[in-house]
Amino acid sequence: MNCMIRLLVLIAALALPACVAANVGVSPRPEPRPAASETGRTAPGPATFSDWLGSFETRARAAGISAATLERARPHLRYRSETISLDNRQSEFGARIWDYLDSAVTSARISQGQSAMRQHAGTLSRIESRYGVPPEVVVAIWGIESSYGANRGRTPTLATLATLAKDGRRGAFFEAELIAALEIVQAGDISPQAMIGSWAGAFGHTQFMPTSFLRYAVDFTGNGRRDLWGDDPSDALASAANYLSQRGWQRGQRWAVELRLPEGFDLGLTGQRQSADAWARAGVTPAEGGRLPQGAARLILPGGANGPAFLAYDNYDVLKEYNISDAYVLALGHLSDRLRGGAGLRGQWPRGDRALTLAERKELQRRLNAMGHDTAGIDGRLGPASVAAVQAWQRANGLPPDGYINAALLARLRE
Ligand SMILES: [Ca+2]
């Protein structure tokens, strides 16, 4: 899990076209979390952990945590210096989308996922009836988040959150998560000592953060506890489906379809959203053959004009609510397709491209702004404004306007 979280943080810094690579932080969990590029620390807290704990307990009481709950939790509200070392690990380079896909959608993960689908077929079918999310999507989340429960994490959550609340890069964010974790203990779902998870505070089969747990976790087994930690994954799988359902998942709709683009296709349509019929009129067909599924969809070219093309349906954006990284959504969606027997991607990624450094990403933005193409800031985050600025520059220079950012594009900007 830790490796994956780190990789996602790196991906957040990557040049992904048509992509909001801005807000992936500590873990691929639904709620807002520290942005990867926010490296500044919060104001220094009280000198010692016990000073901090004293003032925190006052705030926790004001937020509705009882004295009895604090009494139970107190032995577990410890400082973990290794948490801060992990939090401070930064990398200069972004990872590449295809590297993430390679690591997330392996043949082992596909076959394990298919056997998990058989093993839990009854539960998954009941989950689909209630929440409208198909088994392969629920199981793909499970596979990517915890390798089907094998990597739920063993780090004590209360100590992790207390440490990050006191000294982490986003103290206020983690203090809110810590109070949510104490609410979970207070509600009786789990004991303080059994609440374990990732180094960054996410837990269980589907790696929820505590605030997401409070909002979306369900007791699907009906035993009175929302159990995301135990060996039975039923509650966790239903909770993930409930999350997607609450965020607008449309029953019966695909997440995305890989495309075949016709010769001479207008790449200026990249990023635009229109009906499947309009896309069909533009000559776009599914790479696997057949007809495009109905519904409005957006054209995305995550590897530029030379990589695979996709129509992203509205469910793509619902998956993005689970994690803002396009690399994550592509991996999750593609794994779900493979779990139901789909083929690998037909398009080839531009594997020769390396990731840009933070300095290079800022330079790219500076140069675009100097040429009158507004990137909405020079922060190294290549979000929609930067992609649109690249497309505008490409159009002005007679290049295919795919918005794809790589070292060759930067070299052209320097000319
Ligand atoms: Ca339960």
C-alpha cells in the first residue's frame, strides 16, 4: 500500500493531459487530502507532543468526543517519528501513467480478482442490486486499494493521525481525520487497538480515511458494526459501492471505452464532451469493435496523440471522486474491464517519454504564460488550465492540439 500511495503522489506531479493532477495526496481516498505540491509545513505546534495532546483533547471534547472515549484512546495517541519521515519523503520526478498501469494491472491481479469475484459472487450481486455498481468495479477498487485485502496495513491509525495532526504537512486536515477516527471508536465499530491501516491513516479493504468512513461506510452484514478491517470484506465492498453510488454512479453505464480514431481526426476535440452519436458522426469507433455505448462522454488522450484514446463517460468522473488522479482511474477502470474478460489496451503508450521535473514543469508554465497562454499559476501542477494553454500554443504553431506534455514539447517551447 505504501508504495502505491507514494506512486500516486508522484503521479500527481506528472504531466497528464486533460487531467487534474493537482490534488492527490496521502492516499487514494475519497475525501480532500493534502496536495502533493504543498510542501510548506503548517505553523510549528506546541513544543512537545503531550502539550499538543492536552490542547487537542479540549478541541476533541468540543467536537463531541466523550471523556470516556478519550480515556480509552489515550494510550494509543502516541507520537511516531517514522510517520513524519514518510510524510517528508519527496520526489523531484513525476511517475508516468503507463508505469502506474503496469504496476496496478498485472496478470496476477487480474486472475486473483476473477477468483475473488467467484468467491464473493453472492455478496457482490446483492451489492449491485442495492447500489447499482457492478461486481468488477467493486472488486477492482478492492484489488487496487489492498490487493484484495492482503495489504490492509498494520500501522496504528490513532498514533499515525495524532502524529500527522501535530507535525504533518497539513495539521488541520489530519486533526479532523483524528477526530473522525475517535468518533468511529465512540460509535463502537472498532476498538482503538484494532484500528490499523496505512502509514497515512487510511484503513481496511478499501482504504477509507475516517471522514469517508463516517459518511459512506455501511453495515452490510447487519451485525451492528461497520467493519472495514476484518477478514470478511462484505462491509468494505458495500461501503465502496455506496460511496460511488452517493457520488452519482450511473447503473448500467461504462466508465470509459478505448477508441479507434479515424485518419485525419481533429485532435482539437480532445477534452470535449458530447453525445455518443456525435462522436460516432465524427468517425470514432470502439477499439474492440461494435457500437459506442450511449451517453455523453469526453475524449481523453492520456498519452497524447500517439497513445491510447478513450471516451470517458460520466462514471469516469465518479471514479475520479474516489481519487482525482487520472492514472488511478485508468488503472481502476481498466482492471475492471479485464476482470470481466476484456482485452488489454490496443493503443501503445509513448514509453520513451520521461517525466518532467518540477523545475521543468514550472519552466513550461512560465514560457506558456510569457507567450500569452495563461496556465493559471506557475506551480508545477499541470491541471486543466495548463493543458488548455498547451492546446492553444499547439494550435497557434500548427501542431496536433492534443494537450500532451512531455520533454519534446518543452524543447519546442524553448526554441
Ligand atoms: Ca457489519
